[in-house]
Amino acid sequence: MKSYVYVAILSLLAFFILLLVYNFGDIPNRHKNGFKRKYFPTACSGFREITLRDTLSGIVGSTPSTIYVAVATEGELLEIGTGVNGKIKRMKIPHFTRFYDSLKFSSLAIKVDSPRIYLFAENKPAIIKTTFDSTIFEIRILPPGPFTREVMVDTGCFILRKIEPRLTDQLFVRYDFGTGLLKKENNISQLYGDGGIITDGQLHADDETRRVYYIYYYRNWVLSFDTSLESAAKFSSIDTTSSFKMQTGLVKNGPTTAYTNITPANIINKASAVQHGLLFNLSTLKADNDQDEFFFNNSILDVIDLTNGRYQGSISLPVFNGSKISQFIISNNRLIGLYTNSIVICDLHLDIAR
């Protein structure tokens, strides 16, 4: 009998704690977030959905008429035409099994720069270059320290976010595939010595401004720097999350010790894209003038001018088949969005005076 009473008391205590956290804790969208949005009235038109049988994991490349999408089956991609009668072709990456098994390259990220394919063995660390119809591949083994983000800034030239072992944190580096030259940044990254977890984010390059942009997941900062890693600046997105809410710590798993988050990781900037000097940021925060039902049934993209950091307006994208957008790119004034089992394409009409 005593054990039942003990369990009941613990259950009531846990419920009471959860109730306190829900009502008084710093939970996103539970309280006002301190900013308002203005929406482009007719930002998107001509929605077209391409439903697929595969589980889609990411858009890994594009041309003016084609996108390449990674699927759950390792080593396979879908080549999808973005026209009205676009064809869908399943493609296998040459030598994928050879890379993954015999060379023990785990966690391969893929970038298609047609006709070239780059495979990023982030944990090795290494970069592999091949083509869809090639029997030849090139491998570059990088200096020690995994990397977690990569973006191409020129043919065969990449900006990576890479672990610097002596700092126990991540720095931006410029790597030239042809020469093997690696150049490290100086005073661009904010360092906490936690392996770069708290400052995790997404990395993009913009052809118009000729700069690289890093959008933090957990706060409202955007880093901007040139491709030579010399000139750097930062600005904020429109929300008011001006500090990191997440905390990290060391956790032991047998003989292995690693950094991880020890408090909830509330992502505020979920996905992003840059194009023609504009940042499109998928926010998880509800503006004070957003209605609950509207926010629940739409994905919200905030548009920021990268030349001056000014907020221009927001785009609302409806839920498709009960799913919100998970990734997107901007190509030829079209927004191409990734959902769980479909691709949605729409035309963009943004009235921005620049």
C-alpha cells in the first residue's frame, strides 16, 4: 500500500512541476515574443506539389530546371525536373558503397554541382569528388578535426565549419580541393569550448553579395563574412532572442566523453536560404500579431536584406498533407520547398524597394 501512495505522490509532484514550467518557464510561443511581422500580400502563387513515394531527407543541389533530392536510401538521389511536366529519375552515386564501407566514411553529406558530385565525410574528415557517370574519384583527407557545415563558394573551393581540437570548438576554414590549401579564420566565430554545439547553425553563400552567411539555430544572430575570411560583420533577425537559452555540458558514455545540450534545445531559426542578396529565414517563433491558428497552419519565412540587415517582410506557406516545410531553396524567383514526402514549388512575387 505504501508503494502505491509513494508512486501517486511522485506522479502528482511531477505533474505540478510540469504545470509550473508550462505557465512560468521560458517556453517559445507560450508568451509574447516581443516583435511583430508584416506580410507580403501576394508573395506566392501557382503552388504545385510533386508527391513522391520516398522519404525525403534534403535538397542537395539544383540547376535552373532540375533539383537533386537525397532520400532515406543511402547512396541514392532523385533528379526532379521543376517544369510542369518534369521527369523524376532515380540515380545512384558511383562508388557509394566503396566509400562508405571499405574506407569507413560515415555520415556522408552530399552536394551536387552538376556534373560534379562532392561527398563530405564530415567525421573522417575528408571530401570526395566524382560525377554520376564517372569511374574515377578523388579523395582529399583534411587535417584532424571533423567538420559539420560546408558550402561551395567557387568550383572546388569550400567554406567549412570545422573542429579546432586545441580550442574544443569550431572555426570557419576555407579549403581548396585542387591545392589542398586550408586557411583558418581569425576572430569570426564566438567560442564557448563546447564543440560548437551552442553556436550551431546553417551556412550559406550568396553570389550577389559575394559573402558567406551563418544563421544561428538558437539565437537571433546572423554572421556575415567574405570568402577570404577577412571581413566579418553580424546583424540580427527580427525576433528578440538575443542570448543563448540552451546550456551544454560534458556527458560520459562508457569510455567516451562528449559535449551535449543539458537543457532543451529550442531552435528558433529552423532553416534558411539566401538568394540575390536576400535571406529567407524559417522562424519557429510566433510574432505578437500572429494568430495561433494561422501560425499553426503555416510555415513563416522572414525576409531580410543582406546588404543592410533590414527586415523586409514575411511569407506564409500553408501546411501540405499535415506537414510544415522542413527545407527550401530559392531558384529563378521560385521557392522550392521540401516536405516529408513531397516537393512544393511556387512562384515568388516580392515587392521590395532596394
